[in-house]
Amino acid sequence: NHIDKFKLSLFGEMGVGKTSLITRFMYDSFDNTYQATIGIDFLSKTMYLEDRTIRLQLWDTAGQERFRSLIPSYIRDSSVAVVVYDITNANSFQQTSKWIDDVRTERGSDVIIMLVGNKTDLSDKRQITTEEGERKAKELSVMFIETSAKAGYNVKQLFRRVAAALPGMEQTEPKKGEMTEVKLKDTGPIEPEHKEGGCSC
Amino acid sequence: KREKDSIYSRVNRKPTPHKKKTKQKQQDGRVYTIPVYTDERPQGNRRRDNRGNFTDFEMTKEYSSTMPRGGFSSADGDYDLNDSGSWMTKFRTLKPEKNRRKEEKKFKDGERRRQKEEERKQKEQQKAQKKKKKDGRPGTSESGCKLSEFPMSSNNPSLPQFVETCVEFIDNEGMNTEGIYRIPGNKLQVELLQGKLQEDPSLDIHTLDIQVNAVATVLKNFFNDTEPLIPPSLHDELLEAAANITEPDDESEGMPDKSSKLLALRGVLKKIYPTNYEVLKYFITHLKRVSQHKSTHNMNSSNLAICLWPTLLRIDFTGKTYTDMTQMTRLPAIIVQTLIEQCGFFFHGEDEISEVV
């Protein structure tokens, strides 16, 4: 009964709701006290998928800019990077490009990246439309979802979609709608084969 | 497995070593698009585009001229005729434009990654060198400008005008802003204000259309870019004093009570270089005022400490992992939280420690 373990890390500016997303997913609750995250926490959760069981290690990070230099060491063994922004804060949205860039620099295409627009419950303060989020996700070829940790909207789906995209032991053909994963995997191992011999056959 | 077999039977030949490799890799769990051997193989002048669809393409000069009539020559000059010897097999060896572009891109990506890696290493080295240079003189500049080199406020000769301008604006405008000092300001506004304040530190921020979060970020950046407010040479002493504070109070005879533990911490703070001490005093006193409005902006002393200790206590994380950091974050946050809560005791000569509500 082998259970695959995967490390998932959350990134994003301070106050976008990284900890709240984890709390909602782990305990299906929302903590109304406003509390900045100190350092880093990690929690584990087992997930049952259609064809297998996996264990997700969720790493919550403090969004402090001073810690950015630590990201490389932190992302190195992560399979998934969840990059969160606050739909009511345009700045947090702009900064996601930088986070995604940092992750890509470290891991290339060896990592699943999910862009998350959180706080959809604050629709009257919305500054970033769903379309803008989708567009950016497409541009950077990452997955995309909008959530509300407070209202419990789409949080399970977020983690389920990420889990479904993880490489399995017997991976079947990747599903069609999810182009991202195909891209992820087809770049890695092929290259050395072409390099090994002068002729590729 | 059957599917793979059928793939090979369809093309009616044994896989070449290259293809075997592909197959092995697939078995050990990694998945990627296999160079495809389906019955949809290119016919005539067709090739796959990057979505996997076949498109017609013109036989380019490049292709036709490099394509010997009898097949393609391999590196050793022999024509590469495998079992099937079909034209398409050789066609595939030509690495169509798409593949070449892909490889170029991958090469560039790799190059870029290597470059960034090198840059990081260089930076780490530079930091390490700087670290060596410092020899424990409190208040001297290890990185960034000395605070005393900035234009000073007319109200306080040891307070940079830059700091005063920002703090006064936040005092006036920031008390209702949720997450002040936590939520970063808009990048453009931050850059704009930084530039303007460098030109004229006594500028009235109200004349610019700038959100208070951006002002808080500018102030944070200022402290991050100048010499550390609290000199790194004092970090160990501070952490030691803080470790005592976190010990549960022992009421039994002969044990130090809470205020005497804080007194030890106050003693360490007094060692800070005068200008830095004045600025720290001014800033912490401001944070105390901010924390008193916690009901409107949710930033109590603990939250403020979590968001600001990395700026005030510039602990060097070079070469540290996130896990190391977790262990290193608790005490510094407690120091800053204690400074804010007991601001009167530490900086304004009050003898009694105040009760924390």
C-alpha cells in the first residue's frame, strides 16, 4: 500500500490568504482573527483520488519580502507551487508574476503551478476580474482557480485539481483540458536522448 | 502495456534503441509525450505542429538539400537503414524545425537558470565577505548608508527627515487601514514615493496620490536598505535576553521577576549607537501608537512584530533553509513584540512594566 507523498508550497504577498486556504482545506474552518504567519508551518493531509491515495504536505510561508531569498531552497523539493493573490488587491496580483518567475527559475517546468485568486466573497471590492486571472495563467502556462477561503468556495477543488495533475505511478494519458501537465512533462527527460548520440535513432 | 505493443505492431518493426529508451523512461513513472508511432504518422509533406496536429508544410530547401536519395547518412557515413527502412523513419531523424526550436529554448532556459544560480552564488559570496569585514562595532554600516548621513529633521537632530515624513503620514492616515505594515503597497507608488522622498525628504505626501500601505512599504524598504537599526553584533545578546523573557515566571524566592528580565533586555538596547537608538525609539513609539488602533486595522503588537522583525533585526539568512528559519523566527518576533508592548519601559524611562491587554 504505497502512498505517494508530495510537497506543496504556498506563495504570495502578505495577507492574501495563504494560511486561510490551508485552514479551510485542513479543518474546513475559517479563523476570523487577523494573524500574520510567523516563519513557516507545515501540515499533512491524505487525499483520496479516483485511482489512488496521496499524501500532500502543505507548506505555508510567510509572505515577507525579506524571506524571498529563501525560496530557492524551499521550492527545490516541492512538486506543487500554489501562488495566491487577493482579488481585491491589484498589487498582489501583479506580484504573482515574480513569484511564478522565482519558482520557474528554480524548477523550470518540473513543477505544477497553480495561480489562485482568493477572497471572491469580497466581490464588491474586486479589482482583478476572473478573465484577467485566466489570461495571466494562460500566458504563464499555469493552472488557475478563484477561491474564497472565508466562504469555503472552490478550496477543495483547488487542491483536488492540483492532486489530479500530479504524476502517478501508472499515469494514463493526461486529460485533455489540462494542457499544463503535458507541457510540464514532455520537456524534461527527452533532451538527453538527443544529445547522447550524434544521431538520434 | 497492450497499448504500447499495439503501437509497435502498427508500425510493423522493432523499436530502435532510441525508442527503447523512451519506453523505459515511461515505465519508471515519468510521463511525457512519446515520439509518436500511431497510425497517424506524417504522410508526405506533413508534420506535427506543437499541438500535435498535422499540418502540411512545404519541403524547404534546407530539407530537400540535406536529404540524400537513398536515406540519411548517420555520423559514421553509413546510411542508417533499420529494419523497416521506410522513408518516414529517416524523416523523423531530421529533427524538424519544431524540435530544434524546442531544444534551443530549453538550452536558453537552462542557460538562464545557470546564470541566475551564478548570480546568487556571487551575491552570497559578497555577503559572506561583508560579514567577515564587520568586527562587531555597533552602529557601523555593514550594508547600506549610515543613518546619520541622511538629512535630519528640524524637530529631532538624530532623526532622518525621511523617517519622520513617513511616520507622520502613517500616524495621520494609516490608523484605519487594515493590515498596515503587513499588506505591501503598490509597486509603482512605492517607487514613485521613494524617488520623490530622496529628492525632498520633507515633502508633503498628501500632495501625491499615494496609499498609506505604499508609505509603510517605503519606510520598511528604507530600514531594509540602510544600515541595520539594531546592529547584528548585538543579536546574540538580545536573543539571550529574550529567551529569558519567554521562560515562564518563577515566583519562588531568588528567581528574577518579569521586570528584571526586561531590565536585562533594556541594558542591551542601551548599547546601540546613539543615532540608531533614537530612530529605533521613534519608530517603536510609533508602532505602539499603531498597535493601539488594533481594533480598526487588526494589527496588534504581535502582528506588527511578525511583519517588522525581519526589518528591525536583520538576521542573516544566507545559506539557511526555511526549516532553520522557523527555529530562528520565534525569538526575534518576541523581542520586537516586547519592545512595542513595553515601549514606555524601554525607551521613555518608565520604571514599571505595563500590563498587556
